[in-house]
Amino acid sequence: MDFIFIDGQKSQYGEYMEIIEKIISPQTVIVIDDVIKYHNKLSSLYGYLEKKQIFYKVIQLEPDDGVMIIG
């Protein structure tokens, strides 16, 4: 199983997913940081997930923030 942690420029999270999709397997676990606090900057990520029909779970770790788990 592979593990990928994404924490970078929030507006580019969708682009990061496009880049890593070439190297991931169905068993890869992806964790994406800051998905609650910066939800308004993640339109590219949510657009990518919807387009590819990728299911995810958001886990709240702090009162105003959390992570997204894919895989």
C-alpha cells in the first residue's frame, strides 16, 4: 500500500491529484490537509473528485479544520 500526503497551495490541489493519478494504485491512501478551513479555495479539488467520481471522507481534527481521506 502507498501513502500520499498533500499539503501545498490549496488552489492547486486538483492539479496535484491529476499529477499523482498516473502513479497511484487502487490501494493508495491519500490524505489531503486543510480541507475544512480552506474549503473555499478547493474548487479544483472538488471538481476533480466529482469528474472522476472519487469517494472521500472528511475527518474534522480541530474545531475549524480537518483532513480528507481517499482510498
